[in-house]
Amino acid sequence: MVVFDLSGTTVEDDNAVAKSLHQAAIENGLQLPLSEFEKTIGTNKIHLYQYHIAKSLGRDISFEDFERKSFPDLYEQAMKIFECYSVIMLNYYKEYVKAMPGTEDVFTWCREKNIKVVTDTGFHRDINNAIMDGLGWLKNGLIDLSVDIETTHGVGRPAPYMIFHAMQQLGVQSVHEVVKIGDTPADLLSGFNAGCAGNIGVLSGANTKETLSKYPHTHMLNSINDLPELLT
């Protein structure tokens, strides 16, 4: 089974996720550079705002502990920013959704090799559905399963539970038969925490090789187009 990230890995977005997160933060008084969101996308966006608010208040928390910490006192403030972000992001994907070049060929190759194809994302269900509706991957049978953070009751990356859910749903019994691929530190941490046989960073999204190389990985690829050769 291969678990593919969406935005920046299989879905083009011109860094729109980080830009939308940043825009909503600035509009609501959370003054952070765009780079902070580029490094932390791929996560539960409500929790992401709680995390950044907590950091701005001087609280000591590392990104590796992202899903180990909770900030109930910051939930209301985070939700206000998140609701603004959701409008920006949903409007973007309703107007513009496009697969990364070669993505559907890679999906087809995997299915021809009897490799299960899964997408996972830090998006909530409404945005994930907008992407799936726009691209038709589930409807057309290009992928076996699409997982978002609502599937795992809001617990997203870097926790491994979206990967485990996909394994359970598709009858994959061993993490030694699973590959995770994505363009964010959150992707690599989730693959590492799941114990995946392959934990692959791709350079097609918001993060550079220098950034991704700091996190656990087995391989680094320019794009998912290099995946079939690697798996072969």
C-alpha cells in the first residue's frame, strides 16, 4: 500500500495551503512569517493554529510533540482563525483543483501492480471532498481510499493513525508493506511513527530538501513520478 499526501505531492496548489493559513492568521492578529506555515502544513489546521498561538505566547512545545499536546484554552481563538482559513481554502479548491503532472499515471501503475493506493491529508472533510469531487479519483477508481483528519476524529499527523486506518480498511496487515510519501515534515513524521517500510519525502511542494532532510526518511525524490522506479 502506498499512502500519498495531497497538496504539494499529488495536487497542485502553488503553495496555496500555507498562503491561506498565513493570510487567515495575519487577518486575525497572529503575526507569523509564511515560512512557519510552510514547515507545519499537513497537520490538523485547528490544532495548528493552537500550536502557533501557544508558541507565540512563549510556551515550550516542539513540532515532534504536536499531537501529544492540547491547548483547550486556545481553542476558541484558534477556531476563529480556522474558520477564516476554511473559507479561503475551500473557495480556492472549488475554483482550481489540478493533479500534479504524472500523478494519475503513478496511481494507475500502482493499481496495475496490485498496490493499494490511498490519499491522506491534514484537511478537514469539506476541503478533502472538494478535491476528490474536482479530480474524480475515487469515483473513477484511481484510488482505493481517501483519508482525512475527520476519519481519525481530528488526530492527524504527525500521529500515525490515518495510515493505520487505511491499513485496517484495506486489509494490509504489516507496516513493512506500506510506503508513505509526502512533501512536509508532518508526512515524514507520520510515516516514521507508523514504522512504514518506505518513508519518502518529495520536493514538489512547499518544503526544500534542506528542510525535509532534518526529519526521518528512507528516500528523497523530486516528485512522485520517480516512485515506480524506486519501488521496482
